[in-house]
Amino acid sequence: MKKLFSVSAIVAVFLLLHSCNSNSSVAAIDEAEVLHQNQDQLTQVIIYDVFTPPVASRIYVYSSLASYEAIRFSDPKASSIAAKLHGFKPMPEPEKGQSYNYSLAATTAFFTVVKKVKVFSVDSLKKYEDELYGRYKGSMNEETYKRSVAFGDTIGKVILERAMTDGYLQSRGKSKFLGSEEAGKWRPTPPDYMDGVEWCWNTMKPMVLDSASQFMPARPPAFSKDSSSEFYKFAKEVYDINKGLTEEQKTIAKYWDDNPFVVEHSGHMMFGTKKITPGGHWMGIAAIAARQTKASPVKVAETYALTAIALYDGFIACWDEKYRSNVIRPITVINEWWNPGWSSFLQTPPFPEYTSGHSTITASAATVLKILYGTSFAFQDTSDLRYIGMQRHFDSFRQAADEASISRVYGGIHYRSGTDAGVVQGKKVGG
């Protein structure tokens, strides 16, 4: 018995078969997911290479900006972010009448920057890049592929021009910061007594701030051994809390530790544990928000870029204050005043206490994400799951940021004065 097929059915079959051809359809590539995977690859390299949190934020901000400035041309309504920041030249524009794949251009711009902003393990990215570029190459004609790659590379190089003049190279040649023996001032802390990290980060050129000190916080409590003084009460609070930490407080402290290199001591043995940076944790939260809302590729890139700017300028503002006020860490005070054998629950990081870096940069990032995705944005934070096997639920970005802030008191490494001032400072930067 013969079967009759309509013309429309024949056309449908033809289109289906045609779509199976690997050279026929760029739709096979999830462009938003490519941007997410690019960021994830970068985070893994940052963890492996062990960058300080401020330096990691610099890598995130330039690469994320490059990605956005390339892909924004796929949306006529999207405007340049770099044009609103300090020190960037006008971004290149695509040739009119020519075809481009802007997610390919964004990927090229992203990795052009990543390879030049002091990421060491670039070879570990090669396999990922080769596979990704191969997929793109198989989905479009050669002219479009080459044109898109060239466009992205050009944008990446313009972004890098700014990076080469932001003060980073000059900061590498600075002398060490060894602290002070003056009462109440920071000095290296046990167990490793490392010198102060990135003590001149306030010389970095901000993205949006007028200066590193634009949002200089209130002066920290004056150092005093008087039991009625504000400083004494804040220090005693840290000691008292840490003597009776609940399991929930321990969990919160460990969850938000985000120390890129924890040095473990066992007898005469010493070894390091690599983890995500505080900025990397919030770039992960940005990814969760974008994925959860099924954001467009341009919105994904915008989310990463604006979050990275908030983190980068947050670190500049915070580090400016850290080395201005140069406040002594709780472990030093507690060891001298109450308990010589006391250790903080978390390893005390090697830089002054005031203000809290976590409090500042998380408040800054949360402020940006709240504007992008709403005040009551509930999410399951799995950013750190693969690294420390932990995840937590939050009903808003603000709730997550507040928990990150108080975690530093639970960890025994900050006074509440430092965390509270950091939150105020971070909200202003994010705003």
C-alpha cells in the first residue's frame, strides 16, 4: 500500500536531516553555558595557581569585561560597560554588514586577557579551548569564524592596555610589610608569621571609585586594655564566642573560609590546602543567579562583569583601610591578654584586621546582584561544593553576605567592629 507525503512533511524531514549536519547550525552551542564554562575554567586555574584574593579579583574583572564587551553586540540595546569606567579606550566595533558569532568573539576576548594577566597554568586551559574552538569552527563558515576570533582578540588587547597601566606591575616591586610593634598595631600572626599581603593594593587604579579612600570607613575603636573600652569588649567577644562555638557556627565559619591556601601543620610536617577565593565564591553565586533565571548570554556576561567590578573595587577600598588603620588581629590580643595557647578556629590571614575583607567584598557583590536579580532571590549556593563538599541555602544575596560577614567573628579572625564597618563600606562600593 503506497503512503502519500505532503510537501510540508518532506520539507520537515529535509530540515531535520540538515540540522544533523555538524556544519549547519550554531544553535547546537549553548552560548550562555559557554560563558559559564569559561568562567569555571578560570576559577579552577586561579585555585590551582594560588593567587591572593585581591589579585584574583583583578583577573576576574579584566577577563569578564572583555567577554561582555564582545558579546554585547549581539543585543542592540546593550551598551559598553568599559566606557563608564576609568581608563579604558573606546572598544572596537564590528564591521557593518559582516557576519559575526559574538559568543565566539567573547570567548576569544576572555582567554586573550586570561593568558596575559599573570595566570600561570595557561597550558591547562589549552585542551578546553581547542575543543571549544573546534565546536565553533564546525558550526559556521570559515570567514565568520576568523572574523569573530579576530574581533574578540582585538577587544581583549584593548582591555589589556588598561591592565598594563593599572599599577599592578609597579606593586610587585614593593618592599615587604612586616607590621609594627606599636601597641594595637598589626604584626605577623601564628602559625606562619607571614608578612602583610598586598599592602599597597590601594595604589591600584579603581574601576568606578573616585579613589581608594572614597568610602573610607569610620575610625576603628581605639586600642585599649581598659575593660570598659569598646576595643576590649569587641576583643573579649571574639574570645568568648570561640570558647563555645556551636556546630552551626563552626559550619558557617568553615563554609565561608575561602582561604586560597590554608597551611596545615601536623608535628614537623606542613602542607597546604587550596580552595576557592572569596571573590571566586561570589562569581560562583553570580553564575547560580544567571543559570537559575535562564539569563541570556548578554545578561550572563553583564552579571559576571558587574560582579567582578564590585569585587575588584571592594578589595581596593578595603585594603586601603586595612593598611591605614593597621589594626591588630584577635589572635595576637587573646594570646597576650587571656590565653597564650589560644588559636583562632580559622587560620588568621596575613594582613591587618580592619575592615573585614569578606564583609566588604560580599556586601559589594550582593548589592550588585540584588539590583540585577531582585531583593528576595532564593538560591542554593553550590559554588564551593566540589571544593569543600558543602552547600547552603539562602533566601537572598543579602542573607548570604551577612552570613559571610559574621563567619569571620565565628572564625576568630575579626572583631565585630571590623565586620560591621566592612558591610557599610561594601554596600557603598556596590551601590
